[in-house]
Amino acid sequence: MTGNHGAAGVFYGSSIHVHPAGVDEGRVASRWPRRFGVVPALADCRQRREVDEDLLTAVPDGSTVGSCQVLSGLGGVGKTQLAAEFADRAWREGDVDLLMWVTARSRVAVLGAFSSAATDLTGVDAADPAEGAARFLSWLAEPHGRRWLIVLDDLAAPGDLAGLWPPRTAGGRVLVTTRRRDAVLAAQGRRIVDVGLFTPEEAHRYLGEKLGGDPALLDEPERLAADLGYLPLALAQAAAYLLDRDLTCAGYRRRFAERRRTLAELVPETEALPDDQTATIAVTWSLSIEAADRLSPAGQARPLLHLASFLDPNGIPLTVVVAAACDAHLRGTGPRPATEDLLDGLRNLRRLSLLTIEGDEIRVHALVQRATRDRLLPEQARTVAQAAADALARIWRSRFRTPAAEEGLRANAEALLGHSGDLLWQPGAHPVLFHTGASLRDQGHVRAAVTYWSGLWATARRLLGPDHEHTRHVRHCLAGSRGLAGDHAGAVATYRELLLDDQRRHPADHPDVLATRGNLAYWQGIAGDHAGAATTLTGLLAEQLRVLGPDHEATLVTRHNLARMRAEAGDRAAAIAGYESLLPDQRRVLGDQHRQTIATRNNLAVLLARAGEPTDLHLVLADCLRILGPHHPDTLSTRCEVNALSHASDPAPHTALLRDCEEFLGPDHPTTLQARANLARSYGHAGDRTAAAAAHEALATAYRLALGPDHPHTLTIRHNAAHWIEASGDLAGAGSAWEGLLSDCSRVLGPDHPHTAIVEQRLGTLRVLTEGLGALRQSGADVDGMLTDPLTYWRREHARIVHEFGPDDPLTRLVEARLDQLRAHRGER
């Protein structure tokens, strides 16, 4: 045996032939630069993105340590294209001496690519791929001065690179693309680069270029991009699909919106995919889902993604997913999963970039959701939809929430309704359907509530029939929402129709008939017939006492509404007596902490205060704070009443309350709007009429948006705005405000309505006043002083004009009328 040169030997007969571990100069090609593997072609109309620039500037000039960036993101966001663009640019510009591209979907593929490169670089054949890969990594670490770039594309599992990560040396750089987000990918100085979606501008630009700038095709490109969630792969496949089928963007959107079409039916066939793609978006994600479901705890990820696919892609509360997944029927006959296993299942989905977890919320791309739903069998879809609905309903019943949390639940419920079709109507309407509408109503979105209940009523009639109890419940909710939205006549008309139906189906003293009679009477009173409503409720109460008994909750509600209608009709003494007799019964039957009990205490205290009698409104507020908490809607409503009675001319308490209402109830809630009205009024009572006018004008705009231009509350706020505009001295602005209000009151309320008459009177007085001011200016009167302090001015002017013109002069009578008006009410309705 001759000298041993090292690493590898093979026995042939009695001799040992040793292949040297060094470089076989005879077999090594001398040409540089060198290129291994095939870099994918750049996509047609590829968009340069911000992350492209980030990759170029990731390594400072003069750095002595190599870098490794891991491009991580959802399948289809363009990770491979980013890496291909970077590699192609580095090669073209001569920035590297060695470029290697490896499709790293398995450890075997990586070992093979590294081993082959080692043979090419050293001229030495490896005994096995592992030995060759080790030789290649050793070569990369040598101080040969060669600059190299290695791209490991589509890494399926971080463990496939265990022991195979290229060394960090000067002149070396590694790019990895993967859907994984495991912590190990960021170890040893590696940096994860999150690759996201196109920006709206990038998506629009891409479609414009891909469709040749043809305006006939680009009829709704922004909306198409939004429908596809700005996902680059989806946009590419959609563009190819619509070009192949002579569709426009709008035409594709119509097909996309059809629930009967699956995502696979809205992209080209595999052989027709653009840019050398080999899989549709749905297939791309199915592989990721399988991988996530194999991770420990195995079998948890897929059912969780099923649940998430029915909910709001922009934010799903963790509690909803976990609660739904804990339902035993979701897991078949298996044991109830542990909460930690469910959370780990969600983290596994995150590791495969199928969702993100931000605080207490989950986000899933809408197309991932659609692809997931497309693969469910009908019975699976029904099970998942019911489980998600059950979880939402349980959470909705649990406790008071902030407006943001309430909107989050409502967004998830609306998404669930949109994806479930008829699945939540078997055998009847699921409770979550009613919670959703109640949330809209309670948060002050009354017009949206009318739209929601109208759609739900149509669905209920179609699926359950007009006489089903759930159909009738939906119709009751629709009628009440119409009333809250200001359509009092519509509410009355609907309740009359419901009463006729009830009387057709039930005897006269049936509880359903009595309940509908109570609702009808209530809205008749709200519509203005307070005395008639009180008479109807008195008769109804007698029947409820006979049929239901004195302690039934419906009986107590009727007594409460009867007291309210007596107050609205001007019979304050009877109203106070009604509330005082009701309160002990409510405390006995419902308890001190029941909302109806607290409401009665509140209304009674307000009536007593307005009558100038001792009141315990502050004690009511204290009990609300103790029982309900400082941010409960009833607590904030009672604070509003306290402020109105105790701080009429001090804006500070109203400002503090408004801040709390906006945070915990939202800007459109009735209590928030009332707090704004109280604040605006307090400016005027504090002497700042200009601020009062501006605040009322802004508030009128808010009421128009929240309740609509014809709602009675909107007309009232506009009345107050016109008053304060006039009081601030802007008589021209006041004239315009009164004229516009008179026109709308005549149209909405009718020309003979008392409120219309008041507005007409105010406008007439203002016109006479304006004419009088012209005469006063001609006579040398201090008109500006009159406008800044009208009461003082008119007292002085009255004395002067009586002295100069006499008590019977028309000008004297005009001034007296204005002075009497200011003395009687400086005010608002």
C-alpha cells in the first residue's frame, strides 16, 4: 500500500486504491463563474416590490459575515419569484462567482444537489450523497475568495436542513423560501423575511399590464384585486382564466361571486396555468394543510382551519375557535380536545403560514378559507357551521363588550351567515341569527338593523313558512327596528298586521296576542298618540293581570310602558304614581339588579327631578356603578340623565361622559348621541352661543348618518341647531336653517303637525326681526350689541322706543314680542 492521502478508499483484490480528499485538478472545470440548478423564469409582468429592495440592502457593504434570509409566507405570495429575481440579477450583474438553485422539498433533494456540486467543484466522486454534501459545505467554508449565492426554494420542513445549512462566510449568501415559520429558521443569525400580499397599487398595475391596458377588459380591476385578496398567484391565474374565456374583470367577478362555483373552477386547467406554474392555488394550499395536520398534536390543524374558514378573515377571536372546536360532535366520537392541543393546532397552521395570530385574534386569507370550504362534504359543512354558530351565541350571551369587541363578533357572525347558506335554518333559525340583529340595534345601527331583519324575514318565510314561530319573531324584530329607525308609522302598520295574524291563529287572550297588542300600543304612543296608547295599555294590563298574573314579566313591562306614556301625555302625577307602585313589585320579582328595575328607578327619579321634587337619581347612578360597572350602557345612560339635570351649563362633565360613551358604546349609540346633544346645549347655557351652534350643526350631521335625515330625533337636533345659530347672531344662517327644516318637517310630519307649526312660527318671527333690524340700523340702533347680548339690549331698546315712539307704535310691539320670547324661553324644545 502506498501513501495514505486521506478520506476515502475502496478495496480491489489485495490492493487498496485511495481517492484523495482534495481536488482532482484534472477533473475540475476551470471556468468561472459557475451555475448549478435551474433558476425559474421570471413571471410575465412581474411587479417589483418593496421586499425586492429589502433583499438588495440586507447585507451592508464590506460585511465579513455571510447572510441568510428566509423568505416566509403563504403559498402564492411570490416567494420563489422574489428569490428568482434576486438570483437572476446577481448573476447578470456579476455579483457572484457561484450560483446554486435547489428545489428543497426534501432532504434527499438537498443532499443530491450539494453532492453533485461538490463533484463538479472538486473533481472527486462521493461514496454517497451525504459525503458529497459534507465536501460541498467544506468547500464553501474555505478561504478561496469566491462569492457564492445558494437559493433553497420551497423548503418543506426545517429538519431537512439539519446539518446542511451553508456556513456564514464572507462573500457567501443564502436565500430560503418556505411556507414554514418555525423558530429554528431564525436561529444562528438567520433572518425571517415576511413576504406578504401585493399592495392595491401593485395588484392594479399587474392587472393593467397583464390585460394589455385594454379598458374593455379593465372595467373593475380594483374590485377584482380586492376580491382575490391581492394574492399574486391568484391574480395571475385569474388573469389567465379570464383571457382564455374572453371575460372582463367584472365578468370574472360575477362568476367569482357565485357560491356554486368552487375555486378550482375559477382558474385555468393545470396544463393552461401561466408562468410555468404546476399547481392551482387550491392544490398549493392543500399540501400545506396536510403538513400542518401531521405536526404534533396530529389531527388538530385541519378541523380548526375548517372552523376558521367560515368566519371573518380579518379577525377571528381565539375564544370563538377554541369554544367551537371543544364541541364533541366536531371531533366525531373522539375525546374532547384539550385547550392547549387546540392552541398548538392553531400554531401549527401558523407555522405553515396558513393563518396569523395577532394577540387574541386569528387572520386567514379569504381565498384560503374558500379553498378549505370547497373541500368539505355537505355534512361536514353543516357540522362546522353549527359549531361556529353555537360558539358565537354562547360568547354573545356571556357579558357586556366594548364596541370593538361587539363589532368583531358581528363581523364573524355576518361572515358565517354568508358562507352557511341555509345551514343555520335547520330545524329552525339558529340563535346567532337573532343575536346579530340585536347587536346592530343595541349598538345604534338602527338602519342597518332594518336592512338585516328585512333580509332575514325573507329567508325565514322561504325556509320556514310565514306561520313558523321563528318567522314571526323575526318580523317582530323588524317592526321594532323600523320604529327605532324613525319609521313609527311602519312599526305601527307591521304590528297591526302581526296582531291580525295572531288573532287568526290564537284566542284573544293568548300570550302572543297580548304581547303584540303591547308592542302596537307602545309604538302608537311613540308615534305621538300618547293618550291613546295609555288607554290601550290600561285595557291590556287588565287582561294580562287576569291571564298572566301580576308577577309575569310581560305584565310588569306593560305597567312600565303605561307609566311612560302617561308621562309623555303630560300626566306627570299619574306617571310618577305608576312608577312608584311598579318599583316594589319589580324588586320583589326581578330583583334590584335587573335592568328593568334600574330603568324604572331611573325614569322615576328623572320625573321627580323635573317636577322639582326630591330625587334619588344620584343613588340610582351609584347602584348602576356598583351593580353593572362604570362602562355598562345603562350606567352611561344614567350618567347622561344626571349630567342633563345637574350640569346644564358646565361642559366638563358632558365632555368626560362623551369620551366614555364613544369608547365603550361607539359613536352611533343613542346614549352617545344624547351625550353630544347635552354637551352642545351646555355650551349655549354657559354663554358660548357660537360653540353651541357649531356643535349642534356637527351633531345634526351625525344624526343624519346614524338615523337618517327624516328621523324625528334628526329633525329635533336640526331645530336646536337653528335656534343656536340664530342666538349666535348669524341671522342669515338661521334663516336658511329654519327654511330647510320647515320644508322637511312639512314633508315628513305634515303641514299641520305641531312641530311644523313651531318651526313656521320661528321662521316668521325671524323674518320680521330681520326687517326690524334693518329699520333699527337706519335709526342708528346698536344692532351688534343686540346680537351679542340680546336680553340686555332689548330691555334697553324697549325703554328707548317706548319713550320715542310711544307704547302703541308697531315697532314697539315688535320689540316687546322679541323681549317676551327671550324671557319666556331662551330655548329649545
